[in-house]
Amino acid sequence: MAKKPIGIFDSGVGGLTVFKEIRNRFPNENIVYFGDTARVPYGPKSLNTVIEYSIQNARFLMQQDAKIIVIACNTSSASALPTLQKLLPVPVLGVIEPGAKAALKASKSKRIGVIGTEGTIRSQAYRKAIKTLDRTSLVFSKACPLFVPLAEEGWEEHDVTQLTIAEYLAPLVQNNIDTLVLGCTHYPILKVPIKQFTGDKIKLVDSAHAVTDKLVEILPNKAKSGIGQNRFYVSDNENKFNKIASKILNIEITTLIKVKLGEGWFLN
Ligand code: DGL
């Protein structure tokens, strides 16, 4: 990888929904992706733990010579964005603010639903970001912790997933929302069954598109095609990651390396 890569991290496979969008829009860029599969899920973990993991992930990407870091994880973005921006010598992008902007753009009634992990919803990061941009908007939030393991299992067509979606989303939909933010990068993996439940009247917003638009502002891109290289790293279960990733990305993953955690740093 002669050219410095874009670094992307998530707790697992969820950030691949962001990777996919960035890869499409930046065909000639090299990309390094890190999925912290040994420690997924981040959603139920404490703020300090998520900050600590996020610092380690970002440092690992810096070791890979990343020229920019995209936090493809809402839970990390909600907890660790200011810390990483202070700590790192390269630009760091989170998914919350771009997602909030995209939600307001999509919504007519300004009644917006937000779903995410326990950590993201507890932080109220989306509510604050949306309200800062438009004080009159109404935000209805719901943590959907079971969506992450369902997505990690690749169970988007399973009955259990449909039941879980109905259980979480029924009370939210009753608030007459016209827009629903998929405030976790794992959730677009379940977009089809979520859409089946919410119907056509509710627009789904996922932060992958929004954060990629933001990236285009920082890293102007003129290339329509190219041969940028992909390198994937995980902290555990590379076979499982490979299986789900190949399905999400529709490509064969050739470079997938498992790395081991060290004290504050990753060691090969
Ligand atoms: N994909 C992540 C997010 O966007 C985290 C899911 C998790 O690890 O709980 O929040």
C-alpha cells in the first residue's frame, strides 16, 4: 500500500456498511478496516470502556499509516469522537452528526425516530445533534440491543429477527415518525426486514451515506474507477467475519489478518 489508506473501525461487521459506501465512492483509495470482533458488542459497555477500546482501535489504524480515521460505529462516535479528535494527528470522522443532518433533510414532519445500541441511546448523542440543528424537531429514541447479535449472525431473513423488530419498533412507530435513523452501523444489515415492518411512509436513514458525503468534503474525489486495495483486520473469529463480510460486500476478501490486543496497543 504505497498510498496512505483511509482507516475505518467498528466493533465488528457493522462498519462494513460504511466501508461499502466509502469503497464505492472512493474506488482508487486504499482502505484499512478494523473490526474488534473479540470485544463486540460495544453497545452494553460503559462509556470509559468504549473510549478505551476506541483509542486502541484508532492507534492500530494509525500504525497502519491511516491518513484519516472514520469511526464506523455509532457507539464509539457517541462516546469517543472528541477524545480521538484531540489525540490523533489526522482528521477523525464520526457518524452521528452526518446522520443527524441526513435525518433532518429526510424528515418533513420533524418527528424523527432514532434506534441504536444502549450506549448510543443513553448518550442522547442523536437527540442533542438533531435538536442543535433544529430545535423544533421531536426525537423518539429506542435502544435495540438484540439487533447487533442478529446482524452478526447474518439472520436478516430469520423469523426471530422479524419478531424482534416488531417488539422494538411497534411503540416507536406509534409516535407518527416519518423518518427513522438506523443509529447503529449494524442495523442496515437488517434494512430489508426493518423496511418490511415500517412500510413506505417512514424513511430510513443510515449514516453510511451521510458520513461518506462528509468524507468527500475532506478528501475530494474525482476518480470514477480505480484499483484501491482493501485490507481487513479483526481481533478474533476471522472465519466468521469473512463469511458475513463476503455476504455484505459481495466480494471475496483476500487480505484478512487477525491481530492480538496489547496493553493500550495492538501487537501482531
Ligand atoms: N456497530 C456499532 C454501532 O454503530 C456497535 C454495535 C455494538 O458493538 O454494540 O453502534
